Amino acid sequence: MKVPVTVLSNNVEIPVIGNGPGTLNYSIQYVSNKSGLLYLSQRAYNKFWGRKRKEEKYIDAIVHSFQVGFTLLDYSAAYGNEQLIGKAIKESGIDRKNLFLTTRVSNKQQLTGNIREQFFNTLNNYRTDYVDLYMFHWPVTGVYLETWRQMEQLYKEGYCKAIGVANCHQHHLEEIFKVAAVAPQVNQFEVHPLFTQKPLIEYCKSKNIVVEAYTPIARFDDRLVRLPALKSIATKYNKTIVQVVLRWHIQNGIIPVVRSLNKKRQSENISIFDFELTSEEMQIIDGFNINSRLRYDPDNCDFSIL
């Protein structure tokens, strides 16, 4: 299916929903006797065959997401598996121009300052000569403004079609505006019905910054998914609760970036363009807000561990 697009401030078109495959978990199965042959065998299996199998399933899941219609792929250098993304892009057989590829500067890259070098490593891993959206992952204190300047240079040289930020509060954006030759076109931060972030969203819209939402379904938090009103709306449209919440994002003008490596759920997540919530239903879901942040607050976190 063809996913609708919205237009960024520089006239670049971006799909209204994205898939973020996230990190690949290589952890081994727990074995109580760490000195026995079973433990050693398990470690050997995971190191060679288990790891390979996980990577194959990861690549296959990304390829499937492309096949069902996800073209916006959201990723970050911090996740560490960029070569697998490149393999998935190649295996999909989809023309590069029909994909919207995102990457983000990791906090480590910001702190070491080798942003340009790492950016070209990403292009090599993705097997492409440009990305559609380049962001930084967090506004790392003391360095994020310099990071932005380097990102601007890559943008001016044509290596990225758009540049944006992630996890920025209003005051971070205001600091960027003081030094920016190019304003951020996107801000990605935590948004879901338990944490609607209306003031920040309205500020971004006033500055022509498109909002992307991570954790868009609140990690399936019981405080959300068990709500009778939400279940009633889902039943009315013969949709899942997740589909209703993703639809709520889109009708609020927000791009949800949803993570799923499950093929059935991927198909469900993108099947949200055949119904529309009423204004009353939108207000009901807006009313679920309890200002519950589930991830890190960029004003109160240790950037070295993110």
C-alpha cells in the first residue's frame, strides 16, 4: 500500500508513519551451571549459529516491513547494526528513491566529535550515498550545538535531504535557533496518550517543525490498553487498540515511529488508513493524558549511557 506523506518545511515529503527496528538483542539463554558443558555449548551456539540466525530474522523482518508499505525506516548509529540495515535494503529489492532512510548521531559520536567521519561510515553501511533525514539522538549538554553545525554542513553538501533533532525540549530548540543557519525540520520525542506533550507539540508546529513520536503506544502500558473507553473505540472500528492509538497520532499531525519485528503486527500497524476517528473520540483519547514519561527526560539523564 502507498502510505500518505506530509511535507517538511524544506518541501521534502516524509511518510506519516515509520518503522523503527531498534537494536538487535544478542543475549544468550540463561544457563545456571556456568562451568558445565551445557553452558559452554550454549555460548558456542549463540556466538556462531544463534547470532547468525538472529541477524537473518532481523533482516527478514525489516524486508517484510518494506513489503507491507513501511518506507520510513528510523534508525540511529547508537543501535550498532547499521550493516544489517544495509543488507535489508539490498535484499528488499526496493528502489532506493522509494525509501525514506533516517539515521541519528549517537551521543558517543557527539562527545568524540568525529561526526562527519561516522556519517560516511553510516552511508557505507546503508549502501547509499545519502540519507533522507539526519538527526542527533539526544541534546548532549555542551556539545549538541556544535553537532548541529556539523549536521548543517552535511545538509548543505547534499548528503541528507532533511535534518532534525530528537528529545529536544523547547529550550533546546531555542538554543539551536540562536546558532542555526538551517532550522530543524523534525523533532522526535516521546508522545503517547499517557504523555501527550501538547505544549511542546504546539511549539514545534509554530516553528514549522514536524513531530515524530517514539514509544507511540506507551509500550503497551496497562494504564492505557486496559481502558474501557479505548477498547470500545477499537471495537467500533473492528481495529486493535494499537491501530486506534496510531490513528490518533496521525490525526494529531504526528508521525508515529513504531517498533515491531513481528510480521503480523507490522501488517496491522500500517493498516490504519481505512478509518477515521471522530473529533469526540480524539478528545477522549487526548483525555487519557497523565503526564507519564516512560523513557528518559533529556533534562535529567546520563547521556553517557544512552
